[in-house]
Amino acid sequence: MSFDCPPWQSPETLKFSKMFATQIENMRMKNYHLKSAKINFIVYCRKEIAEQKIKIILPELYFERRID
């Protein structure tokens, strides 16, 4: 599961880990939907070989139960 940023913001893509995507899917099956999200922390990691910084965004997600 990934979310594309609008083109005017950044060409980067936010991508959840497979384990977290499974948890979100489990919430969806329990009739919850993602209502909003905000950035809680941004962590930068550096790969030693390529000396490339990787940005990891740790979000705070809010779910709401759908009433059908």
C-alpha cells in the first residue's frame, strides 16, 4: 500500500511496510477507514555503501469506524 504525493509537493512516494499494510487491511475488514494522517517524526538513515540518505516518515494515523 502506498500513497502518492500530489505532483506540486514532491515526486516521492510514501510506502507502508508490508506488515503495517496488513494491519491497515485488517482494520478495513473490521469496517474502519483511514480518516487522516499526520507526520509524527522524520528519521534520516544513511546507507554506508552508497552514502545515500533515506528519509523514513513515521506517521500518526487516525481511523474511523464506518456506520453503514
